[in-house]
Amino acid sequence: MSDVNPFESLRTQIDEAAQYLDVADGELERLKSPERVLEANLSVEMDDGSIEVFRGYRSQFNGDRGPYKGGIRYHPAVTRDEVKALSGWMVYKTATSAVPLGGGKGGIVIDPSEYSESELERITRAFAAELTPLIGADRDVPAPDVNTGQREMNWIKDTYETIENTTEPGVITGKDLSSGGSEGRVEATGRSTVVAAREAFDYLDKDVEHARVAVQGYGNAGWIAAKLVYEMGANVVAVSDSSGAIYGEDTLDPVDVKEYKRETGSVTGYPDADRELTNDELLTLDVDLLIPAALENAIDESLAHDIEADVVSEAANGPITPAADDVLRETDTLVIPDILANAGGVVVSYFEWVQNRQRFYWTRDRVNEELDGKIVDQFWNLVEAYEDRDLPSLRTAAYVVALERVIDAGEQRGTWP
Ligand code: NAD
């Protein structure tokens, strides 16, 4: 998959969704191209006094539905085309979850593990200075992504606020609570994955209580999904991380497994498990719900033939390859696409932005309740589109619904000049 250009993949996906809509060629090209891309060469002084140049990008793909929204990643493999593609996928994610935001993404070509904290701060601030004319609570709102977190977001926010001589916490999301972050943000991705699965069970007339669940990946998204589905009465029969998988016929206790992983660094060797499995064995267990929450492309075409789960809720981004997706469609496996299942992160980022703008902060219960409502509404919207328009899958339905929302917003704005 590594030689596939992600920007070409995005353009193909938009073409595929557009087949189900009446879109003129010029309009389609507009929807397949970022509005603008910043490419900045950042000259930064290193701790030894030398100068190093880092390349940074910010792509603002589409802002018809609101300010551009999307993370900033630090990785040596960042490219202009990757950033453009990721910014386009954010347009779909914000539109599918019906939050009034557009799509953007940024990145710096860097392996952050090779730099000191003070060097990273200078690199981040240099990038933030380049971003300042483009970002803002009403323009473009970055967030953490691969290898960036609250620390980098605080540096960007501080640089922006200093240059602009203002306080504007809504310029960035993913902040710590004390800097204007939102309650419930850490749990949001796992929560949307499980809420969407609960609705899918309802759709299939299945009961969550005593359902058998397997979760691949026990990081932030996976472990929270395991904990929440367990609290709904399901049996979490298998979980895994990069060290391997564990199985408990009746159920594992997700909180206890998390504690064990915290102490030992992995889930394997957990004393109350019945046995250990490989990650592929976990993915092909006969379960009611499978939650891939680790990597992209975890389920390829050959593995897809052996998937026995009735429902797959994609916590990870892109865990099912397109060929595997075709197989799962033929075997009537209900796949809840990542752009809805893991949208909790972006939905609660939206809530964070709303709270920053109101300067009024919500309780955790309110955040969870609003998130639940949004995922429920959008899940049933996708089901309606899937059934009424006879679309091949919920994934296609998500892309069609999202594209339609972006087209509607664009048409109402009109073209100028
Ligand atoms: P994380 O780094 O906290 O956790 C990843 C987990 O996957 C770890 O437990 C790791 O051991 C495990 N893993 C890695 N390789 C594996 C393998 N080969 N087999 C099994 N497990 C393996 O990351 P996360 O934040 O939980 O993100 C997981 C996925 O969810 C990613 O695809 C991410 O893009 C997506 N996602 C996360 C968020 C969020 O808010 N955290 C939001 C949207 C999407």
C-alpha cells in the first residue's frame, strides 16, 4: 500500500461518491482540490548554535461548512500530498458528523525523537508564526495528531496569542483542561465507536448485553471502547496490543487489563486470561462485535474472508483495505465506517471550540450526552441514505451524505468573484 499516493486515493473516493450525485465536472474538481496549501521552510537554531531547515505544510481543503479543522503531525514521512489527502478526509469527517467545520491538516517533516524539547519548542513556534496569518478560531483550528499533543498545542496557542495580542483558546483544540480543554475529550473516540456499535446492534435487532466483543489495539481508543462496551453489559472476550492478544471465554475485565498493561507494558501475560492468541486470531474470532483500534490496513482481503464478526466498528482510521471492504460487503458484515465510528474525537473538539467561544465550560455528563446524541442522529441518517438510495454500504452512504452536505453549503455560498 505504501506506493499508493494518498491524494490520488482521496480523489478516487470523491469520484466514487459523486457517481451517486449529480455533480458537474468543474464543481467536482473543486471538491477534489485543496483551496490552498502553505509550504514553509522553517530556519531554526539548534542547541549547538547551528541552523537547521524544516519543511512544514498546512492544507486548507474546504471551508464551505465552517473553519478548517484538522491536526498537525510531526513525522519524517510527511509529504505535501499526504497532508492534502488528510485535509480532504477531514472534510468528510466533519460533514459526516454534522459539525459546522471544514477540513484542514498540517505537518512538519521531522522525527521528533531526534530533537531536544527546547529545539522542538523553537521548531513549533517557528511553524506557529508561519501559521498565524492563516489560523484563528474563525479561520482554521489545528489540533494534535501523530507525535504532537497538548504541549505542542500550547506552544502554538501561545505564539498565536502573543503575535495577535489577544486571548483566543479556540484557535487550537486538544488542550489540557486548565488551558481551555473539554471534559470527555480523552474518552471521546472510544465512546463514539461504542455508541455507533450500540445503534448498529439495534438496527440488526441484536442485544449488546452479553454480546461477545474483540478489540484490536489497547491504546487510547481501544481500551476506552473496551471499558465502555463492558459497562453496557457486553463480554469483552479478547483484546490485543503490539505484543499479542489475550482471550477470556466469559469476559476480560478491561480496567484490570489496563492496570496490568500499565504495570508490565503489554496485555500479554495477563494472569486471568484463558489463553493467548495472535492478532490475526483475534480478528477472526466468532464474535458479535469487532473493534479494530490499532493500525490502518489491519484487515486485508485474505483476512477478510475469515472475519466472523457481525458488526465491525472502526475505531482506527482505515483499518480495512478497500478490497477487504468488498469481501465484508459480500459476507453481510455490517461495517461502521471510521468517519462516523471514530468521529467522537472531532465532535468533542468541536464542543471544546464551542465552549472556548462561549467562555463557558460544560460538565462531563453534558459533553457525553451531546456526543451520544450526535452519533445516534448521524448513524440513523447514514442508515436512511443506505436504504433509501440503495447504496452498497454504510461507508458509501457516509461519503455520499458528506459530499452532499459540502455541495449544498458551497452552492448556497455561490461563486465569487
Ligand atoms: P495509541 O497509540 O494510543 O494505541 C495504539 C494501540 O495499538 C497500542 O495499544 C498498540 O500497542 C496497538 N498496536 C500497534 N500495532 C499493533 C498490532 N500490529 N496489532 C495489535 N495492536 C497493535 O493510538 P490511539 O490514539 O488509540 O489510536 C488508534 C487508532 O485510532 C489510530 O488509527 C488513530 O488514527 C485512530 N484514532 C484515534 C483518535 C484518538 O482520539 N485517539 C481519533 C480518531 C482516530
